[in-house]
Amino acid sequence: MSEYNIIIEKDAETGLFCGQCEQVPEAISQGASEEELLENIREAIEIVLEDRQESVRRQYAGPPTNLLF
């Protein structure tokens, strides 16, 4: 299991907790409580990391190769 640092701020106007992951800056979320925020940011991190993996697969997969012997 990996550990991630989350920057958490409470929005003064809405009262919502907002967070962003330092190691995965695309992972941004919010929640009505810190617990809800952490659940949401965990899901956001998973989605971003899955998307990165798929992007790498597409980038390096290249066209099919036929080998002749």
C-alpha cells in the first residue's frame, strides 16, 4: 500500500473540505467532512493512476508485430 500526502483546506464560504494529492496533483476532490474528503480523494487517486497506466499501455503498445521464422 502506498502513502500519499493530501493538502486539505476548508472553504470558508461553503464549509466543504477540499483536497489535492501532492504526489498525484490531478487528484482533486472535496467532501462535507474530512472523512468524506479522504474517501473521495482516495477514489480520485485510483482513477488517475488507472488512467495513467492505460495511457502508458496505449503509448508503448505500438502496432502488432508479426514475427517470421
